[in-house]
Amino acid sequence: MPVKVRKVDGYRVSTPGGVKAKSTTKAKAERQRRLLEGVERGWKPTGKPAVDLRKKRKHHSFGGAAQMKERAEKLLKR
């Protein structure tokens, strides 16, 4: 399903099945185009935000609270 974005008194998002948005901004039209194309390709929206992998990862050598406690004890023994 080709999704077209045209500048007509604002921006219009249309598919062969009909017009999906009229008189919207260019940014919103592009977002909707990407959404419609994703749904067509099998993406199912859940409503959850996308996971930012950069924030999710922890440093590979960090083991958590237990390891932090051990490090603190070693430093205090010196």
C-alpha cells in the first residue's frame, strides 16, 4: 500500500484506500506515513514506548549492589 504525502493546504496523507489525514503539519504527516507503512509490514502497536538500548545497558563489569558493597569493604580495609 503506497502512502503518499502531498502539500495541499497543509499536508495530506493518502493511501489507495482513502485519505487518512488532511491539513496537518509536514512532521505529523511523515510520522503517520511511517506508522501506516509499518503496520502494513506486520508491526503491531502495543502502546509501549520504544526501548532505548543505550539507557538499558549497564557496564559489563558492574554486578550490582552486592559487588559495590564488596568494593567498599576492600577500600575500607586498606
